[in-house]
Amino acid sequence: MPSRPSRPRLEDVASRAGVSTASASLVLRGRPGPGAATREAVLDAARELGYRADRTASLLARRRTQLLGVTMDVSSTFHAELLEDLQAAADERGYDIVVSPLTRTRDERRAVETLLDFRCEALLLLGPRLPDAELAALAEEHHVVAIGRRAQAAGVDVVRAADDVGVALAVEHLVGLGHHDIAFVDGPRGPIATLRRQGYRRAMKRLGLADASLVVEGGGDEEAGAAAALHLLHHPQPSRGHVAPPVGGREATSGRSRMPSAVVAFNDRAALGLLDRLRREGVDVPGDVSVVGYDDSLIARLATVDLTSVSQIPEAMATAAVEAATQRLDDGRTEPVELVLEPKLVVRGTTAARGDTTTRRDGIRAD
């Protein structure tokens, strides 16, 4: 059996180009020093020989892996979009991404351990659920960036959107449309849901609607949103403050005729479950009830969904997170940083003026 041809080495390129190995190395690494003629000769030689740098050997020699470890929830559409932006930002800086997923049977601690086994140089944790004390302990030995969540953990870099501001934007938008009974579908237990809930309550109080505030138990998926919709329809709280008109011109089956005229959901997945259940129950959105989600996911942008939602600006978040990690690794930064991005509200077809039945009927926009 014929032997495979040996892989061209750096020395072969230098010999073909008629330069020293050191000069060839500088050219192939894009470093300053060699003149234009030398660069051209080295690059021509490398192309002719089919030379490809042995990245692994180079990194091992420098005790580097150039790997950024990312934990993500596989059920989160926002995390999926953010991951794509993280990969693009890492590529620009000469790093690669290793992903360790969170699933129903695989928790965050195990996901982090896997990334450390791969010798990742920094950990980028998407919406981490670990308590601050564990994050701080992790940061004592590794570079950690918490993305999308407020964290008060020593040594941890934080890149997040101002979630309380984002929910306030949603509430202000609905009040501007004439809504006063605005409910909030809460998220799963954790710091992200806490901040969004606080943003809702503060906005309602600031706008003089504290007595009309209503927080409904929810979660982060479609099932939780659907359950919240049924609760609002059939087990609503007594009306306080401004009174919303009857839903769809009919009485609620539980004996109460009124429910909020608008709902802000913890995230887009919960909002989708809410939308689906409301429409199955004969409630028009946004004619009877306006709905706002959070994350501005790809699904929210579909014409058949057209969900008004709060965007966390994922591309800017990803870029800032990778920069935070590489500043630690390449620039020697030691002090932790927190970067808070301003979210924006993207208005679509699930919100309308209170009592407006012309904007959308049976899921179809009316022009």
C-alpha cells in the first residue's frame, strides 16, 4: 500500500521561498517585519506546497486552546440566535466556540464541567441559573461572563439587557394605546424573572396603575403561557382600578365578566402559548386583548405570529460578551465589568388600541 505524502512543514515553505524559517513564520502569522517581496514569496510557496498551519500544535506550544465555552438552554430560541452571533464574534477574534447544552436531564453544573474538560479558556454562560456564590467560586479559577442576567458575583463579567427597562417599554406602549388593566405573566424562578417582574410593577406604579397590577404565575414555555391564559379567562382576580370591558362581549365562565385588556409575557415562548390558548377560547388578539412578548425571537417575526416583543439586541450582546472574554485573555484585564444594553420594543400586530377590533380579526390583519 503506497504511503501517504507527508504534510508540508514550515521549513519546507521557508526553503521554497528562499527565506529563513523565522521570516516565513512571521508572514504566515500576519506579523509585521518582513518586506513585501518576502511576504509574496512566502505566500506563493505556501500555496504551491498546500501548506496549512498546524493550529493545534501552535496552541499547545503556547498553552492556549483559543476556545470559548458556551452553555445554552436547547429549548430557548433566543439562546439559539445568540449562539450564532457569539460564533461570528469569536471568529472575528480568532477564537472558536464549544457548546455545552442544558436539557431536562443535564443541568448547568454538568454543562460547565464539560467545557472545563475541553480546556476552554473562558466560560460564556447564557442566562446562568447558578447562584451568585457559585458563579463567584467559578470565577476564582476561570474567566466567566454571565450573559443576559444580572449577577452580583465577585470576578464575574456581566453583559445583559436592562430587563426592567424592557418590560417598562412594553407597559408604556400599552398604556399609550389606552390600556389600564395590564397583567404580567411571570417567568420561572430566578434573577431574570425577578428583574422583569420588578420592571412591570415599577412601571405600573409610576404610571399611576399600581392598583390594577396583576402578576400571574407562569413560566418560560408555551405550556406555561397557555395555563396563564386559562387562569386569566376562568379564574381572574377581582377588578381593581380601571375596569376592562367584557372579553369578546361575553361573560367569563367563572362568573366574572372582566379580564385584563393587555398582557405582557415573560418571554416569547410564554406569549405564544398565551396567544394560542386565547384564540382557541374565542378571544380576539388584539381586538379583545393585546399581547406583548420578550426576546423578539425568530418566531415572533413570522407574519402568521406577528408578535409585538422586546428585543435584547442579541448581536450587540454577543459582541460585547466575546470582547469581555478576550480582553481578559489577550489584554490582561483583571477588573470585572458590567455592560447593560438598552432593549427596544418592536411593535407588531398583537397590540392595538383598547377595544379596537379592526386591526386584526381571527388572526388576519385588516388593512
